[in-house]
Amino acid sequence: MSFRITGLDAAPFRELHRLSDEALAEKGVRRIRVDARPGAPCRISLDDAEIGETVLLLNYDHQPANSPYRQQGPIFVRETEHRFVAVGAIPPALARRTLSLRGFDSDDMMIEADLVEGARVPDLIERFFANPAVAYIHAHYARRGCYAALVERA
């Protein structure tokens, strides 16, 4: 089964990068200088920001569905237009981490969930999508539980 992993669209974050630290703070956003790699996985490029690079840390509504699984949480975004979108490929930030994959049905209810090492992600995606009721998958970084990326059938 073929799958597509997609990073977030950069457009909603463009204006934030232009704001002062004070204006960002009023919105609950922090500008962070990266001091370790891996350490700040960008949700647009789906790769870790480089040491010395500046990223934004903000709260993001990654599961806006009207269900008990509605969720939001912290994410890093770098100033980039390079949005990761690929069929059958695991992006670098996901490949190097332990992930929690969560399969949702068309009513946005979680019906599958498991942990997996980055190198084994395709196997778990295939297993989840073997269930015809799984409409999409959310990948989360297991250690901190933060949203990582959307996985869809390709």
C-alpha cells in the first residue's frame, strides 16, 4: 500500500517570522536559537533545524476535528518554503526517532495506535492502512508526544 507523508504548509507561519520577540510573546510564541541537532524538528520541512538556526515554538491545532480526539500542542517551525511531501518516503526527522502512530477513521476517532522506531515506520503504516476503516494517520514523536506529521493513503 502506498502512503504520502506531508509537512505543514508554510503560509500560516510566514508572518510570525517577521514579528519581534515581544509581539511573538503576546501570541504565546517563542523564537528559539537551536543549540543541538537533532533537537528542533521542523513540522514544515520534517527535518531537524541546524545548530544556530532560529525556529519558532508555538502551539498548533493539529487535530481540529469535532471529536474527543481534538488536540493541539507545541511544534517547531523554521523559516522555510521547503514543505516535505513524498510518497513512500520517511522524512529525516521521523526516521531518526521513536514515533507513536495513531490511525483515525472518517469520524476522526482513533482506531489504531502503536509505537515504532523510525526505520520501521513503513511497516506500521502498511499495517494500519490494511484496515479499510483507517482514513488517515497522525505521527507523533513518542518521547515528548508532540505532533510530527500527517500520513495519508497515496
